[in-house]
Amino acid sequence: MRFLLETYQQFQAMRFALDEINKSLTLLPNITLGFYVYDSCAHLRKELEGTLWMLTGMNKTIPNYCCQKWPRLAAVLGHSVSTYSILMAHILGLYRYPQISHFSTSSSLSDRSQFPSFFRTVPSDSFQSRGLAHLLLYFGWTWVGLVGMGSDYGQEGVHVITQELIKAQACVAFTGFIQSDREDKNVPYLIRIIKESTARVIVVFAPDVYFAALLDELLKQNLTGKIFVASEAWSISTMLSAEKYSSILTGSIGFAFSSSPLPGLKSYLNKVHPSNTPGETITKIFWEIIFQCKFVGNLTGNWNKSTKLCTGNEDLETVENSFNDVSNLRSSYSIYTSVQILAQSLHNLFSCWHGKESLSYGMCVDAKHFKPWQVTYYIQNVHLKLSNGRGVSFDINGDLLSVYDIVNWQLGPDGSMKQVRVGSYDTAATDGNIFSFNISAVTWAPEDHQIPSSVCSKSCPQGFRRAVSPGKPICCFQCVPCPYGEISNNTGSDECIKCPWNMWPNIDKDRCILKAIEFLSSEEPLGATLTITTLISSLVPLSVLGLFYHYKTTPIVRANNYSLSCILLVSLSLCFLSSLSFVGYPQQLKCLLQQVTFGMVFTLCVSCILAKTIMVVLAFMATKPGSSLRKWTSPSVSYIIVSVCNILQLCLCICWLSLSPPFLEYNTDTKPEIIIIVCNEGSATAFWSMLGYIGLLATISFIVAFLARHLPESFNEARFITFSMLSFLTVWISFIPASLSARGQYIMAMEVFAILSSSWALVVCMFLPKCFIVVFRQNMNSREHLIRRARK
């Protein structure tokens, strides 16, 4: 037989509370509370029998009859085991007898439809299970094993924890139950799944007596390295605090019922003696166990002279054990609270004698004739302040607001195991801080120097996201890099987030940084080269213009329509300079004028060439006798041609700017990691129409010049125009596919290159031969030479 000193302390705590109440002058004055104690010996049949005895009032069961008129049964305190309390509550609830349990935690007892008169001074398992789940999540333990007692207590507790973990996207690695009805307690199966699982943290929702069987097998197989999380059923167990379990349980953490001191209880306990304590038989057994002696009346025939005899003079103050240890009162304080609640409820009920309160209809209740349901009513509505200052009242389900101490199993210097309070879990906290934790006071297993980890897969670092592995729990995942353009700046991210449009992930993809801005800058090598080339190139036509001006009276210059050539050279210089609008930071005004300027100066240039070509043809056709075309050879005709061609292009540009003008655009599609600042044409149709119009003029010039190439060479510019237009068209036809394939600043660079190339083609083909003759072959720049060549 095992004698539990903690249970005997609870019995004495109940006596202590009753003595306080009976001695009180303000609480239930002139009324003495008594008690009956029944031991069910952990058998359901005896529990049922004892419950009916209490209702009947005698040691003979007579259902529906109470044979004891006085003193009346006011309430039943107990049971400490949920399964037994459920059985009692079903019976007592029929008669509405109030039942207050100091240790039954099953959440099913909160069902008022089944248990209308059940109350308890300990939190429901549903509170504890949710709290334990939050504790697991507090430490980041998302991959845990659950071991429960194969009873209502264990199954309900495991079920609630599982649901709470699933809500938080944590996972249960395995679930197993200790079966009390099996000889091996299902321990072999539990050992196997614990061995196979990678979960380091195991929640045990079972009483210490049954958990010990599992621990013994773990010791036998030297299976260590697990962190156990305790329910209140074993979190402060004296039995499991034995030194042999220290290698397994050191570092364990869990919930225990909130403790509070009871002034005067220790001295009360130390005064317990077989001669002055109710239950002489049980008290003598207690005395023999404490002092390792035997009373003469308890000796059997097998005793010998070495047996120590109990004298009754032994002093409890000379020993220290779990009976008189009042440093961490939990269950004893709970049963003390139960008695105080019952006394206050009876006091409120009987206070009607003094006109203070009545139950209903103005009728008062006699202390000798009260009904069970009347006591239940007052217990449900009781408001009591305990000695620790905490207010007590029941909710509609008969539950108190839950308060737990968080205890940590630590190995002392002397090798003994101690349960140290390191925090609390208080659902009634007014500041909303349910968890109060002193993490620095927590001691883990010797191999763990910091909070141990229990996860199926390590948390994904920044820059990665979780991807669930098919067929595995959600906690078992792979870490995959964030997609292009997205980041994750927290560890364990489920999803990556996109950066704002003007930002881009860094190399590690853990933060967004401002995108680089790209445009054809004059400060970069490419832009600087094009700028210098443009400026130098623009001087060439002006130099030729200066040369022509100096030799304007010579036959070569006069024969090539001096005025039109001057306009052409100026327009070529402008063509070169127009490319500067494509270099540098784009601005709205620059975007508006960029393409239009380019189009107008090139139209002027090509229209001049077209006019020169037409004038060459007309000049030679007008030399025929009687030709009516002589009047069309006037210089004004060439100006009209140039003007008409430019007016048409000007009208097109005005329509373009009016209906769909170009605008500044931040392009992030071409290169998502870069902001390309470009000028959007606005209307692609207008842009290509403008370019096509220039191409049309150039094509007409090319065809006319090609047909006129056989005219007399001395006065014929047609060959030079043919080559220049051929080069011009070749450059711009090549530009179309090149611009479509280019990206970013290279689109602008390609257009600048096309402008420079086509302009140089015109300068070289149109003016280089003439400049060579004017400068180096002056003998060829004479009227006699030209006439002689013409006669040939």
C-alpha cells in the first residue's frame, strides 16, 4: 500500500479551513461545520457506493431517500480524479447537490446540461491545454510529441492541445496513450514512437504514477535528450523528483496549480497526532511512515526486537517532508479555497435571518431546512476575496478564471530535483499579458546551453520562403529562394513580398533597395563618346559651308546650286546636333521636342536633296530647244519644293503633339531590376509615320537621281545623290530591327548612331568630292575644264 503524504496534507488543510471558519465570529456565527470523509480506494464501484452513502446518510444504500435529518449534507468536496468526479456529478446533479472539486480538471465537467451543480477550484483542462499549446509556441516548438493518459483526462487534454497547435500551424509528430488497463501500460509502443521521432519536445498529459512506468523504460534503454512538458498532474510530483530520473527530467517545464501561502498551516500540521486527529487508524499509519516505527497494536506475528516502537512522543517539527512542506501549496490551497467558498455561500444563504438577503419571494431559509439547490444557487453567485488578495467567483459553467504557475525542473547542487517557479499563465490578467516569464531563471538539460529546438524543418532564412513537401505535415517543408523581384525580410516566411515599383531586392533578397536609374548619360563612356562625336561632326558641315562661301564664285560651287547647298549644309549641322536631345536625363520638355526636332531637321535635309535632284533633271530637260520647262528652273521652285515638304511634316508633327504627345516614362518592364528613364513616343503610329515620310522623300530622291545618273557628268550631281540616298536609306532600314532588339539606353544610342551615320553619309557622298576638287584640284574648278569635259 502506498501512503501519499500530499493527499494527507490536503485532508489536514480541509480541517484547518473548517477550524478557522468555526472559530470565526463573522462567518457563519453560531453554526458549526462538520465533515465526513470517504475513501474510494481508487475503485469506481466504491466511489459510487460512497456517494450513495452520503446521500442516504447511513452505511446502507437507499436511493431517493435521506435517512439522516440532522446535520444536513450541505455539499460534497471532491473527487480529485476527473473520471470519479464525473460519476459523482451525474448522481449529485440529479438532486442538485453542490459538488466542489479541488483537483478534477476534465473539460467535460464544464457542461452545465450534464453537470448542473458541479464546481471546481482548479482550472479546466481546456484552459490548461490551450496554455500548454501557447507555451510550446512561445519557445518556438512546432514539432512535438503528445503522450496522454488513456482516460478522459488525457484524451481531452491531448485533443485540445492538438487543435490549438493546428490553429497556429504547428504540428504533432506523434500521439500515444498510456493504457492503465494493460499490463505493459502500452509502454513498448510509446518507446518505439519516441525513438523513431525527430521531435525533441514531448508533452505528457498523465498522472505521475503512470508516467513513471514510461520513464523507467526510458532509463533502461538510456534514451535521453528529450524535453518533457508537464501537465499539472505531474509537474510538481515528489515521486518523479527522485534522483534516478534527473538525467531525463532535468530541464522539463510545465504548468502547476497556482500556489499561495496559508499562514498558520505549518504549525497546524505539526500538531497532528493520533490522539487528537480524526481518523485514528489512518493517522497511526501516517505516524508509522513518518517516524519509521510501529504502534504496539499494529504489530504482527513476524516482528522482531529490532522493530522500533512508536511512543507517541515523536515530534513532527523534527522532520521535514512533503507533509509539512508548505512552501508550494497548490492542491492543499485549492481544497482550502473550496471550504472557504462553501462557507461564504452558506453564510450568504443564512444571512436572510437578519433581513439582509432572501432567496426568492421574500422567504428566508432556515439552517435546518435548506435545500441542496439553494446552496448551489449561492455557490454559483459567490464573490470571495482570498487571503492572497485574489478575487474568486465562478463563471456560468462553474469554472474559475485559470491561473497557473510555470515550473522548471532543475537539478540542485545536492543532486535533488526541484521545481522552480519561473513564470505564470493568467487568463485573468488585466493588462492582457497572459504570460509572465523569467526566461533567465530557466535551466535546460546539460547539453542545451540555450532554448532547445524542436522543429521538423529549420526555419527558412531571410530571402527564402517555405514550400510544403508533398505528403508531409505543414511543419516539414523545404526552403526555396524568393522569386525574381520578391523578398522575405523575416525568418520562416510563408510568402515572399514584392518590392515597390521603384525598388528591387538586394543580393540576399532580404530587403528592397532603390533601383538603379538608367538613361543615356553624357557622363558615361557611351554617352560621352556620342556627345563628343556629335559636336565634332556638327562642325564639319559648317566647315564645308565656310569653304563653299569662300569659293562661291567658282564653277563647281555655282553648278551645285549654291543657295540650296548652303541650306543643306546648315540642315546637316542641325541633324548632327539633334542627336544631343537623346543624350542626358530625359525631361518632359525634352521628350516633347526630341523626335519632332529630329523629324523636322531631317525633313529639311532630305527635302533639300530632293529639290537639288529635281532641279538637276529639270535643268537638263530645259536645255532642249523649245522646251517649256525653262520656267521651272528658277531657284524659287527649289524653295517651294523644300517649303511644301517641310510644311507637310510640320502638320504631321503638330497633330502628333496635339493628340498623343510623347511623355516621360519610367520603364521597369524591359529590365525589372533597373528603372530605364525614356521618352515614350506617345503614338507609335505618329512616330513611324514621321519616319516613313522622311523615308518616302529619300526614296523619291533616290529614284529620281538613279534615273538621272546618265546625264552629262560635268553638271550632274545625280550620282552623288544616288549614293547618298542609298546610304541614308540603308542606315535607317537597318535601324528598324536594331531598335526593336535593343534594350534600355541602347535604344537611344542606336537612334543617335543612326542619326550620325546617315548625316555623315550625306556629308561624305554629297560634299566630299566637291571639297576635294575645290581644295586639291583647283585646275578642275574652271569653266574651261568643265566645258571641255562636257564636249567629250
